[in-house]
Amino acid sequence: MTNTLFFFFIFFILFSYFLGKRKAVSSSVNHKFVSLPNYYGYYVAIWCGLPALIVWSLWIICEAWVINAFILSDLQVTQKFSPNEAKLFIDEIKNLANGMLSSTGRSSQVLQAAQRYTDLKNLSTLCLFGTFISIAVAGLYFGHLRVRKSLKAQAFVEKTLTIFLFLSSTLAVLTTVGIVFSLIFESLRFFESVSLKEFLFGTKWYPHIAIREGQSGAAGSFGAVPLLLGTMLISTIAMFVAVPIGLFTAIYLSEYSHQNTRKFVKPLLEILAGIPTVVYGFFAALTVAPFIREYGQNMGFDVSAQSALAAGVVMGMMIIPFVSSLSDDVISAVPQSLKEGSYAMGATQSETIKKVILPSALPGIVGAFLLALSRAIGETMIVVMAAGLTGNLTINPLENVTTVTVQIVIALIGDQEFDDPKTLSSFALGLLLFLITLTLNLIALNVVKRFREKYD
């Protein structure tokens, strides 16, 4: 039904647009309109689609709450539910109604509630469909009726678009604020069980909580230092691979290569950014890691089967397009007048690149480096498959390490209580990673601002 409703929504939008535009075009023969015909089409389309879309969104938001209230109101007469019991009961009847659970062995009360849920869901869908169509038709009629020569359709459309852009930006800001506050609140719950000092300065990460009294490691260890060290180690190796190759590739493509070569090589490099990370993980685990281990052992080094070096090298290959493509665009955007002025002063091409082009493009290049570093810090799959899952306090790239993002995933895997310190540790790690990336952003912004003021 959702797909059908979406189809009708698109149909009404297109139909109302052409209807409003047609009326404006046909009426403009005898009357001069204050806006172009397209704006009258947009005007009618807005009146047709926007109210219906708002109702559809509100209906989706409130539907589950209303249906759950009806279900529980029917049962509260015979049985009282606590909030947790009510949630579990609603989840059970939803899964039963959707066919995810078998009805065998279920009580008559549960079966009746599941049937009631199905009936209410079908009724809600029919009511939504009828309400949506009615509002769309009413909006189409109202918007089409108001199309006349004195209507300032362009001003209305532009004002509506401005409000939409404002709401979109506000939603983005509120989403960020919501993420930050959720991390903060859940992290505070974690720090009720684990001290902040242990988390920030502890050197052991063993987040397993005992399932029986007296079990070894019952208290768990939540020292984040090995995770941070592993994250920085792998990210540093990745940047040592990606930055020189990416930057030199960008310089060659923008300053030395033929235009046809640039058109062929740049899209070819950008294909690397579209390869799924699990493919890089397989490549690291099956090809790069065994090669590094065999080569290292032949050289007399003790190399682990999973190593930070293997993960960092493959991760660096993955983020090369972020450095090369963005740096190439920034270097190509340097004004031609700066280059010509350098050549007029007798500088060679290499001197012009070192003394003029790279300093002028430095803010954008720093931004490319920052984007690549953020991508490296947030990578998970390559680390899981090539570097390991165990926290290891080492800076030796030939040993296995793990990262913050990997441990966040591990902490949320499986059927665990949400109040468990192991589960809550994922929020503390997420908050720590957020603060690290925020610090990197502030540093990069200061660098960009300093050099932009110097070379603008």
C-alpha cells in the first residue's frame, strides 16, 4: 500500500504541475501574468502535494502509538500491564501478526490481540489512503482555482522553498544535537559503573562481564588506551600510504598529464572509492596479510597473522581517491593568473607548483587530508578482517591490534541487556571518538584559516 500511495503522490504532483502551468499559459493570451507559467505549475503542485505529505508523515508517526493504545485498552480490563510488560506484549503480537512467530501454543488472548492488531492496521491503511487522496484532490482544486494574473506565484514558490531549506538545515542541526546528547547521557550511565580515570588511562580492554558468581574477569576491564592506540596506529599507516600517493597523483593529473590522460585516469582512481569495504577486507586478509607475514618472517621479523600494517596499507589504498580527487579539484581551481605571474618572474614549473600552487591550494588539500583521516578512523570492516578484535597495547605495526569502531560493533552484537556496562561502553567509545574527530576538525579549520588569509 505504501508503494501505491507513493505512486499516487508522484502522479498528483506531476498532474497538478501541468494543470497549473496549462491554465497560466492558456490565460496569458488575454492577460499578462506577473510570473512565468512554470511558477504557477509549481504553485498548484505545492498546494496539492505539501498538505497531503504532511498528513502522511504525521499519520505514520502517530499510527503505531494509536494502534498500541487501542490494543492495550482492550486488555487492561482483564489484565494490568507494566510499561515493560506492555512493550513485550505489543512486540509479540506484532511479530505474530506479521507472520514472524508461529501461532502454535499461543494463548487465546494473544491470538485475539494479534487479529485485532491486523484489523486496526488494515483499517488505518484504508483511512490513510482515503484521507491522502481527499487532501491531495482538495489541494489541487484550491491551487488551480487561485491561478490568476494577479497571483504572485514566484514569490510564493520561493518563500516555500526558503522555509523548506530552513527546516532541512534545522533538522540537520537537531539531528547532530540529538546524537551528541544521546552519547552524553548513555556515557554518563556507563561512568556510573566504570570510573572515568580507568576508561581514559586504563591499559587493558576486557569488557566481558561474568555470567556466574566467582567467574574469572568478573569485573571486566574498560581501559580505552589500547583501542585509541590501535586506531591511531592503523590510521597513521593509512595516511602514510594515501597522502603521498594521492597528492602526487593529483599534482601529476592537474599540472603534468595530458587532458585525455586526466579524463581517463581520474575516473579510474575514483572507482576505488566505490568498492565495498568488505572487498578490501577480503583483499587484506587473504592477500596482503599473508604476504606481509611471509616477507617479514623471511627477513627475520615476528609477524602476526593479523597485523596493523596489513590493515593500514589496504585502508590507505581505499582512501587514496579521497585525497587525489579532492586535491586535484583544488589544485585545478588555483587562478591561472597566479601561475602566469610565477612563470613571468622566471620560475620553472616545479618551482611554481612548490611556491605558488600548493600554498594557494593548501586549505583545500588540508580538507582532503582531514576527510581521508576521518574515513580511516571510522573504518571497521578492514580492521575486523585484517587487524584483529583484541585490544593490544603496542605500537608495533607487525602485531594485531583493534580500533574503537570495531569494539563499538562488538559491544552491540548479541542479545544483551542495555544496562550492561559492556553495551554502554559503546556510547562512551562513540563519545570519545566524536571528541577526537572534533579536535581534528578544529585544528584543520585553524590551519585552513591561517593559510587562506595569507594567500587570498
